[in-house]
Amino acid sequence: MKKRRELRDELNAFDPKELGIAGDRERIEERVTDVWRGASLRTLLQDFRHAARLLRRTPGVTVVVVLSLALGIGANAAIFSLLDAVLLRTLPVPQPQQLSLLCASDGLHPDLNLFSYPVVQQFEQRAAGVPLGAYNSTTPVPMDNGTGPTAPVDLELVSGGYFPTLELTPQRGRWINDDDNRAMGVSQVAVISDAFWHRQFGGAADVLGQTVSLRGHPLAIVGIAPPGCSGLDPAQPAEVWAPLMLQAELKVHGNLSNDNGDESKPWPGQEQMMWLSVVARVPDGQTPARLAAALTPILHASLLRLQASPTMHVVARAGDRGSDGLRRQYASPLIALFILVGLLLAIAVANVAMLLLARMVTRRREIAIRLALGISRGRLVAQLVVEGLLLALLSGAAAALAAYWGSRLLPHLAASASGAAPFTASLDARVWLLLAGLSLGIGLIVGLLPVRQARRLDLTHCLKADDRTAFGGARAQGRWLVAAQVALALVLVAGAGLFSRNLASMFHNDLGFDRIHTLTVRLSVADSALTPDQWTALEPRLQQQVASVPGVLDAALAGSGIEAGSTSTSGISLYGHVDPPGGLESEEVQVSGGYFRTVGMRLLRGRDFDAADAPHTTQVVVVNRAFARRFYAGANPIGHTFGYDAKSAGDFHIVGIVADARFQDPHLAPNPIFYRLLSQSSNAPGVVEVRAAGDPAPLLNAVQAAIRGVDSRLRVRDARTVEWYVDRFLVRDQLVAKLSAGFGLLALALACLGLYGVITYSVNSRAIEFGLRMALGSARAGVLRLVLGEAALTVGIGLVLGLPLTLLAANAARPLLGGLNAASWLAVPSTILTAAAVLLALTLLAALRPALRATRVDPARSLRAD
Amino acid sequence: MPSDSMPLLQGTLDLLILRALNLESLHGLGVSRRIDQMTEGAFVVKPGSLFPALHRMEQSGWLRAHWGESETNRKAKFYALTRTGRAQLERETGRWQRISGAMAQALAQ
């Protein structure tokens, strides 16, 4: 506003009368200001036009700059959108930081346990003033829309306190309340999500009072949740909510831990059925830990009633972002990817900086002349910044496109044969803010970088004929930039190698069973349709029928599918041993004869079950290696006995040991398991395991038909290859491997481009030197050696700088490299060294072209040129 | 204000200002008085056109401003020609002479 004050001073010099009548003065001021405005706008436009002209004049540089920045920034924004969706986004409820998720934990295992409804009801009474809500894990339930079954809907059963705890208001109608949960199966109502309302009812206004039919039960729609509300687990959004008391009617299964309860009876009344999670809204000023401590005695009392040891207590975890299953699984891979993509951006920026420095050198004449003609340094800086901003604008626009495609591609990368991705990424305001901020920041940096050069510009030096040294500093700077690039690229290339090899070793790791040829068919039997005697009669026929399907080698029955591991854990007592405090626990699986052969599990010692093992002969068990190790300290357990408690410790005779099978997540270490015969237990089989001669997938239908043919009361819940389940556990590793491989390739390309650029520039600016050398008799091979030697030195410095960095990074990423570390201790160092070798070879190859050009310098011409 | 004063012709203001500043630097109203004097009152430049024009010409690099003392001992902004301003004056003078010569010839016939 200095200008405006000066204008006032200027006009104050005169008698107001001389300037005209009153009011004219303001008009004068206004018109002069208009002149200024027009002028600055014109200058800005001029600068932009000038910048655009310059960018057009070197289209190659411009395209490379814009592309590398767009890829770098776009990839960052896309990965950030994933990070944001999975790790950062809070639930769309008022004051989400007040929410706590309550679980039962023994403090040792990361697995968290659920509560029975009777316990939840006591929680509600005890936690006076703290709103509590209970819910089960979201379960797909078949829906019937009148014209036949449609795709299943994701159902969540909730208590009356659930929605009030979230403090949400329905956009129409009411929530499910305590009255809906007064009696079992009475209140047949549902609340639907906004997405479901639009998808199923087209957003019709008169949806309240209509019904949604689940498993043949028409539920009256009483409310619509606000947009964005999909329950507490971002990985498993719910579409329909119904009262807990409809569990039996809707046959909701979901996660459950069953302590001798009856699964076929309604769960809400049974203290043995632990199937509910609890969300609490802890008011400011109170602590979740105190709430958990206050509720723990209720849990202990319940466990004691069930004759279980009260080792578990209630724990409260932050609930502001909903359930953290997905976060725990993806937090470290996503952070690793975010760091990798950040390094990639740094490499891209270094490249851009080098290109612009090099271009600055070719423009030294132009700038020197303009300085000589009296352009102020301020204007020159403004022009350079405008140039940087224009580049940023172009790159930002291209990056927005890259981010858009990236965020749509990422969930697909995380998806696998086994189904949709566990998350969706969307570009929200925060992602756009990051993108705009990165573009602008980088634009300013690359714009201001040449300014430092321009400041140092020695005018007379520049205009002299031998002006090649005026920018001598640029060459050294370029060297260091390339070295830094190589160091960062090594981290990325080694990361790509490590994660890819890790995935490969995961695929080839011995899981302890044949996952390629095995099918798992899960049975679903109508409630109490078959008595234990009927089952006993049915089992051999079922096994035979399935085994006789063409293409099937073997079939066996089991209580639980191999993909699920065991679904029951039992306390055990070893004969002749004193139980340690807390007791011993092992997983238990009931199987039919021929099971180990069918699933391809190796017998290590002793014998398999055989035909002589009948329902009333000695109870025999086969244990896995982890069992033998854990409970018998590696001594041979065959011939020993154990039981469920001290009284029955002589019941189960160990006859064989099988290899450990890592049923579930192959990242986890095996648990102790013992196998019993179905015929010696009272349980019914839940699955049929099938071993195919070749690819098992084509047999799915024939096997299902064979099962139905045995008895019409047998139904198939689902049939899948075991590979499908294993795949699902590797989704995370696949995502990391694919993305890091992509980043590694880009980093390699950028590093090669960087070295190529710097060597080209160096060769150009040293043409005289090379000319002289050759004129003085140096051989072409000597010049080649000189140039390549310098390139190798630069890359070498980069690798030396990069090695400790890479080792640090690989060490930090250890938890993500489980498969690789298990394979061999050499795997990590050998991968890093290979990456270094690849980087060295490829960058030197990139330097070869300009180096060869150096050998073709014509001494006569280079010495004469200006 | 003399009754026979004329409205300024398009494009003549810049030339008149350059011409007025050819001999010495002047402040804003000094320029308008000098133009009045040079044209014997034929052209009157109103402050509402004068000051925007001075600032525009300063931005274009034709004029340079400095602070001085006016005849009434007040702080005043004085304008002077720059080198480019002098070149511009020569160019504009030549152009105007060609125009007025041609006009005079056309009207004499």
C-alpha cells in the first residue's frame, strides 16, 4: 500500500481546487489504480506466456518433467487415499473419539474374544451413565425379494443401545430399540442403510412399512440410517440391521466361541455362546480403562459359572475409527508403501531438478543478456517462479488423473480370486489437498532452484566467448543429485525384490498339506435333521460316494475345514503330569479315517487311524509336531495318554504324529492340534475334504451333486478349493509385492534417465576438453574409460550411500518379510546385492550412449566452436 | 478555462506529455500547465486524464519519477524522461509530423 500513500502525497502537493471539484480526487485515484492493476496483470500474463513459450521450446524436457512429477505425485496421492481410507478416517458419528470397543482378552494372545448376551445385559446395568451397544460381526444372509432369491445382504444384529451409543439420528423413521429386543423372535423389524435404500428401493419415500425378506422372514422396515453409516467395521459394511433377538430366525452365524452351548438354539439366551462385540461411548472426563476394570468382575463371574478359568479381562480399545481388524492387518504394509512412494517422488524431483538445472545452463546466455538490458533481478526471479508454477500446474493436472486411476486400480490389486478387496479408496478433500500441496511445493522448489544459479551468475563471465564454465557448479550439483537418486533407487529396487521374493516363497512354502489338489465342501444341515446314529450310518456312504466321483482320488470328513484350522480349543491334562496354573490348551479337530491321506498331511511317526479303530475300541489320537514339542518337549509322545481334564487323562492314546499344517494365515506359527476320530466323538462332520487327481476346480459341481445324492437332508453351504483360501491370506503380500515392483521399476527408469541426462550434459560442456585430449593423442578408448569411470564413480557413491539405508529399511520391514526370512537367512542380503548389481549395470548402460558420443568429438570443431 | 479550447485528439496526450517533459522535469500539474502554455490554451488536460497517463507512462518505462519541492514549498512528485522515453518522443514526433503534413496537404487542395 506504499504506492497508494505515494499517490496521495503526489496529489496533496496541489491545491484541491486545481484538481477540480470535490470528488474528482477520488476519481483520479481510482483511475490511476486501474492503470496499476492492468499493468501487473499484463506482466503476469506476459510471464506466463513467456514461460509457456520456453516450455514449448524444449518439449522433451517438459514432457519428461511433467510425466515424472505426475507419476510421483499421483502415486503418492493414490497410496495416501488408501492409507486414509484404511488407517485414518474416523467413523461418521458425532465425537468419534469418545467411542471405545470392549473385548475380552487374556493379555497374551492378540486374539480378542466376544461376549455372550447375558454378560452384555449385565454390562448395561453396571455401566450406569455410559451408553453401551452390542453387535455381532456382519454376516451375509440370503434375501428373497418376492421373485426369488437375490444376492445376499450384509446383516448386522444389534442391541437397543447400539444406535443411541453412536448418537446418530435416522434420516427417516426410528432406530432398533430396547423394545425390539424384549423377547426372542417377536419384533420382526429392520433398519436399512442409505446405500441399500437407494439400491433396493430406488430411494422411494414410502419405504417405511415395506418389508425386506431375509431367510423367508419378512422384516418391516422401520428406519433408514443416514448416508455413510455402515456399522463399526469399515472392512465389512452392514446394509441391514435387525434386533439381536432374531438371531435364530435369521440363522445368523458369524464369529462365535462356543463353550458347550447348543448352536441350534437361539444364542441370545445362552451364556455359553460368545458372539457379541460391545461399543461404549465414554463421556469426556471418564476413562475407558476404568470402565473396562469395572466390567471385568462380570466377565469373571460368567467364566466361573461356565467352569472356565477366569484368565480373561475386559479391555477397551479406541473406537474412533471403528474395528481395527483391517488396520492391524494393513497398517505396516501401507506405511511401508507410503514410504516407498515418497522415495519415488524424491527421485522424480531430483530428476526434474537436474533437467531444469541443465536447461538453465543452455539459457545462461539469454538470462545474462536480459540482466544486461536492465531487467531487475526481482523480475527475473518472478519469471523463473512463474515457470516453476506453470510446470507444477501441468504436473498437478496430470497427477490428478494419475491419482484418480490409481485409486480405482488399487482396490483391484488388493482383490484376489477369493473376492473383492477389503476396502475401497476414494479421493476425498484431504487427498486433493495433499496433491495440490505437493504440486505447488514442488513447483516452487524447482522454480526457485535455478534462481540460486541466476544469483551467482557472473555477468561478464557469461558473455565471454568461453562461457562453458559459468555454470561449473551445476555439474557438481548434478553429480550429487544422481548419487542421491541412486541411493534412494537402491532402496526401492531392493524393496521390490524383497517383497516379490517374499510373496514367491509364501506361495512355495510348505504349508504342511496339499493345497493345490484339495477341495473343501462345507456342509449345512437342517437343524437337528439328523440324529447322531443317523450320522454314524451316513458317514461311510458319504465318504464313498464322493470318492467315487470321477477325478476324485480320496475323500474324508472332518469337523471343521482345513482352511479354517480348528474351530474348537480344548483344555487338556496330560497323564502323569501336574497341570500348570491356567491349564494347557490345544486345538482339536475331529476327522474320519483317510483324512491325512486326503489333505496330503505327512505322517511323521507312528500310525494313521485304521479300520480297527471303531467307536467302542480304545480312543486314539494323532497329534501334530507342535503338540509333541510343546507338551512333551520333543520326546516321543507315542504311547502317552491325555484327556480333557485330570480325571480323564488316560482316555486318549497318542498313536501318531503328523507334520504341522499352517491352516490359517500362513504368517502365523502353528498351534498344537490333536486329531480324534469322528466315530469316537459325538460330533457331526461339518466338511468334506476332497483330493483331486488334477485341478480340483472343475470337480466342484460333481462333488456337490454326489453329496446331495447321499441324503436329501444334506446341503452344501459352499465348496471351494483350498488354494482359494490360501490366496485370501496372501492378498496383503500380493498388494505390497505388486506395488513395490511397480515403484522399483519406475525408480530404476528414473535413475537411468537421471544419469543419462547428467552424463550427456557433462559430455556437452566438456567437448573442448575431450577435443584437446584427442588432439593431444589420447585414444578414443581412453575418453570412453574416462566418461564411464566418472559415471561408475557417481553410481558407486550412490550405492555406498544407499546400502546402509537399504539395510535399515529391510530391517524395519522384517515383519512384512516373514516368508523370506523363513526361507533362508541369506535371502535378504543376496536380494539387496542383486538389486545393487542390477542398478549398477543398467545405469552404466544408460551412460554408455553419451560416453560413446564423447569419443566422436571432432577436435577441430569443438575447439573452434564458441 | 478559455472558450476555444478543444477536446484532446486520440493519441496526442502521450506525445504532449513527452514533449512537455523534454526540457525539464515537472510535477503533475506542472505538466498540464506546460501543455496549456505550449498550445496557447488550445488543449486543456484535465487531472482525471493526466495522472493515469503519467502513471501508465512511468510503468512503460518512458518516465522516471523523483520527489522534489513544488513552487509552493510542498513535497511533490516530479517526472522526467528516461532514455526510452526520449526515443519514444522522437518516434512519436516523426509519426505526428507525417500525419499533420499529410492532413495539411490534403486540406490545402
